[in-house]
Amino acid sequence: MRWVVERKEHSVYAGPSTSRSRGLGQASWGILLVTVLLVAVAAACAQPVAPPGGGGAPADQLTDEWGVITIPANGAIKVGFAAALSGPYAKLGKDIENAVKLAVEEKGTIQGIKVQVVSEDDQCEGAPSANVARKFVADDQMVGAVAHMCSGGTLAAMDIYQEKKMAMISPSSTAIDVTKKGLPIVFRTAWNDLIQGKAAADFARQKLNVKKVAIIHDKSSYGQGLAEEFQRNVKTGGVEVVALEGVSRGEKDFNAVLTKIKPNAPDLVYFGGMAAEGSQLVRQMKAQGIEAAFLSDDGLFDKKDYIEAAGGAADGTYVTYAKLPEGAQFTAWKDKFKQKFGSEIGTFSPQGYDAVNILLNAVEKVAKKQADGSLKIGRRALVEAIRATKWEGVTGAVSFDANGDRSGSIVVVNVVKGSEFQEVK
């Protein structure tokens, strides 16, 4: 609202006098009073002009019921990344980290402010993952986290992110419980083990025609949860479960549990766990003369950590993993990754690449530029932008359901042929 005040000159006659007028006459006082009132009203009614793209309210008055992240003009838009970067699962974590770094390098800046990755080693364990989450949420310039690699880490950390309303997208935590709680800040670009467990059980019953199965898991949230889901599905189909055994992560000698299982003569051994243990398990199965088929999960979908580590014992074994797109886009991305890092993509590199791109795309949509060059990002607005995602990524079309699960995931079975995984058609 703009008020325009026009001032006019007035001549006032006050009657005869023996001296010059002693001051303003009554009419002049009235005009002065009206002028002052008009100026005051104009000041009260004036509205600040919002900068371009700011919508209705001024950008520097941005509010969000979950809080506002402020990134200084000379600061950085930080993305937290957490995975196992040391220990037996480090290759899996570093392969995801490289994909995240590639995506951030390609993005460069958002509205003139650089994007930066902050990587932390969560050791694929609960307590370290919780500590990393506390570090991330304490950073005022951290917009969200691509985390955590392992389901046990995600389960230990997600309530910390929820308390501070920080968005997190896991590229690899597939455990059922990750999204079962329905926390609004939790998303994943990987699949839910409800899908993976059923796919494995259907394959065992329908393709391998097994009658008896022995199940082994690594006692983790991921491995045990998936093994139990496989058990539930396979028993529904009439298959007899002759053993359900747990081993420990980091264990290398599985002869005791295999000796216990062998007399039951299973047609299939199913393992819920990771490649470090799975590769040794199949070696020792062969050594003991156990002729049962071997079927496992995405934790073993790695050429170096599983196929190479198991030697010839891996040949003919089965591993479940997501169906990836075929075509020029995915091939070009794989080539770019190899050229950049000198190695093939890892198990969850594609999911990590898509996760960080989805987060940064959402930041780009909701960030508001300020007069001082800083950015303001509403936390709830950011989470809602992620939930509304329709992203065409290297893993295909990505969108999320109400619980943060990726919609439309397909898990397939692969067989090891020499040094390669081949999808079973």
C-alpha cells in the first residue's frame, strides 16, 4: 500500500496587526496535522517487498513449525554420510561414499553456496551410529543425512534424527523395522526386506523345489530379521525348516553350526547376513561335503567380498538383489563411476547416488535466499519435499510411500557364474 502526500503553499490572512504574524494560523496547524497523520499511516501500512522466489512472506521471516536451517553466505550446505568405513564391511561403505561424493561434486552449489559431504565411520554398529547421528544433528549447517549403511545402525540412530527433525535417507538399510515405526523423517532408496524375504522364499519353493531348509543368520537386525521373514514365507509354502541357527558377526569358523545342521540333510541352506561371513560359510559347507544349495541376500551381492573371497565355493550359489535398470543411462553412469574412482560400482553405490540427489533436489526446491546471501531451509518443508519426490535416478523411478519406503521395488535372484552374478530368469 503506497500513500502519496502532496504539499501545497497556503497564504493566511489574520487581520490587521501592528507586527508580523506571530506564527501559523489555525488553518496551517490543521494542514500540518493532517500531513503528519498521513505520513504515519503510510509508514504503518507499507509492506516490505519479498525477494524473487520468496512467495508471500519476506524470506528473512521464513518460519517452519519444525525449525529453520540457516546456511551463511560463506558457509556450506552440508550432507552427512555414515557407513562402515573401516573393518570387514568397509568396501561396501566406501563404494557408497564414492557415489555420494560423485553426486555432490556434480551438484557443486545451490543458489551460490557450496555443497559439502561430511563422512563418518559408523562401523555398521548401533552405538557408533547413534554417536554419529548426535554429531550430525548438532551441526547447524547439516541439511540431512544419507545414512546409515546397516539396518542396526539406522535403528539406533533414527530417533535422534526424529527428535531434531533432520531428514535421513538410507541407501542400504533394508530391515523391516526401519520403516515399520513410521517416523516421518526416515526414507530409503533400497527395498524393504518384506519384499526380499518373500522373493527368496518363492524362489526356494517354486524354482528349487526344496522340501527341507536350514536357516542361519548373523544375529543382526538385518540378517536375523530377513532370515525370520524368509522362514515365515517358506513355511507358509509347506517347506520344513530343519534348523534355525545364529552366528556372530566377525566369526570365521562355522564348522560347529554346520556339523549340527548336516545330519538333517537340508536341500537348501539360507543365510541372512553379510559377505565377510557368507564367503567363509560356503567354503566350509563345501569342505564338509554339504551338498545343499546355498541362497543368501543383498549383503553378499559383491564380487570382491563374496565371489572372490569364497573362491570356487561361490559358484552356483544364489543371491537376492534389486532389479536394476538396463540401458544407456545406467551404463553411462557406471562408466563415469569407474573413470572417477578406478573401480566398478559397489552393491549400494547406485542407491547412494540417488539418495543424495533426492536430498539436494529437495533442498533446492525449498531453500530461500536472504538479502545477506544466506539460505533458510524449513525442516518440515524439506521433509515434505522429499516425500513428494518423483525422481528418475540411476536405479530407475524413485518415489516414497507414507512410511518412507521406496515404491515399486523389485527383488530378483542372481546365480554366481564364474566371477559374475547373473539374474535367474
